[in-house]
Amino acid sequence: MTEAAEAGRFQDLFDDVASISDDDAEISLLMELVYNFSLNEKYRRRIMSWQKGAPLGSGSFGSVYEGFTDDGFFFAVKEVSLQDQGTQGEQSVLQLEQEISLLSRFEHDNIVQYFGTEKDENKLYIFLELVTQGSLAKIYQEYHLKDSQVSAYTWQILNGLKYLHEQNVIHRDIKCANILVNANGSVKLADFGLAKAITMNDVKSCKGSPFWMAPEVVNSKNGGYGLPADIWSVGCTVLEMLTRCRPYFGVEWMQALFKIARGELPPIPDSASRDARDFILKCLQVNPNDRPIAAQLMEHPFVKRPVPTSWGLPSPHHFIMQS
């Protein structure tokens, strides 16, 4: 349906509302609610009056808190100080502005939802979807993940990455700490501070988290890189979930970068299943042109299989994959 047709349909709805009630405030509220629907009819919530709650985490950019609106909706607030104008402070603001620019364009089940921003004299706030169980890094520190769980999470990571790559956006920081999990098992890609819209393989800056970087990123001075760099990071992330530690564990970051630059793969434990090992190795092809794209990896046996539940039936994740 075209935007014009959508607008006409919404206007018909407003006419119906006006005929039912002469309460201007009620009509205004309904109009505001409708116009916060996107064209695929998903509601885009706007954060208006809110309170800052308990801290959820912190990083070089600032802190993340729980937020609570006047109508009882919980969300996450990423907060950064605007007073620190040193190099690190300026970098934090630039990354947040980049994150805002990209997140405002995205709408996908496996990408954390953006609700808006607010700014005062001292601080910038980004309002985001509250993902209740925290990061995959937190999950694997508390639980020993089985192949079935890693498989379910990986399929969703790939689904979100497929959406990004179709829009020619590279994430550049895929790792367990930047992937969030809800109580229902849904996974959300988060932390888009290093993400970038690209054309072909035109990225030349060496940015990301060292242990998850692809060889072409480490060697970026020798030429540009593109979307396949995220696929390498997916392989490292799957390895991270299975081993409960970062890739190249036991090696300092500078040594890890030298190994990556030479094309040395992170060790894959013998305990990894055949399908898991094959999946990781397909992601960790040194030549980026040899790596499958996200859509192809979603068909790999490691992720495309029934996930058993406590009732002995395939999980909803299985039926999503088969649809």
C-alpha cells in the first residue's frame, strides 16, 4: 500500500472518530497514536514524561538506566554527559549521534527498538527498548549454553544482520556483549555506535573490538572492507557462546591482532559438534569473498533444525525458520 493510500485510510479513521465524539482532546490523542504507527502498522511509542530508574550498566560512552513513563511503560535510557569535551567525551557524543541516525531508520524484530531522544544543558538521552535479560555475555556467564540454545540465538542474530546488510549497513561490533536477550528468548542486536552505512567495500578505518575483528579490518590500511567483516564476527560470537569466553582467549589484544592479521583462526574446541564447527569455519574464512552472506548461513544445518522444548515438541523458533 502506498503512503498516500495509508494516509487516506488513516484520514477515514479520523473522520469516524470525529463523528463518534466531539471531545477534541480524545481525538487529538487518537490521531497522535495512529500517526505513531509505521507503514507496516507497528506502533512507534513516543517517550514524553518519564522518570529515571535503576542503573543497568555503564561504558566509555556513559551509563544506561531503566526508564519509566507516566503511563507505566518501562524502557532503557542511554545517558551521556555533554560537559566532558575532551577527546573521549567528543567521541562518545559522535558515536551516539551515529547510533541515533541509524536506529531511527531501523524496524526489525531482531534489532533493539529506538523510541527517541531528549537533551538538556548537560546530558543527552537515547530512549531504547528495554531487553529484560541483558546481554548474551551475561547469559553465558550464568548458564552453560547448549547447541540448541546457541543455534536459536544465532539464527536470530543472522536474521537481524540480514536486515542490516540489505540496507548496506555494517555493524562492526558484533559480539555477545552487544546482543541482548528477552525473557521469551528473542534476541536483539544493539550498540550501533560503530555501525556505518557503506557502498561496496569502502570502509577503511580499523574500528571494532579487537578479538572479534576480521583480518581485512585489522589490515584495513591495505584496502577497504565491507559487510563480510560482520560474518567473521558472527563466527567469533558463536565460538564465544560455546566456549563461554572470548575468542583468542589467553592472548593479549595486541597479540590477537597480529594473529588475526596473519589469518590465524581462534582455536575451536574438540567438544564442538560437527555442525557447530562447520558453521564457525564457514564464517572464519580468511578471504572475505569466501564467506557466506547472512541469508545463506540461515540455511546452515547448525541453525536450521528443530529446537526441542520441555514438551518434546519443536520450539516456536523452529516454526519461524520453516515459514
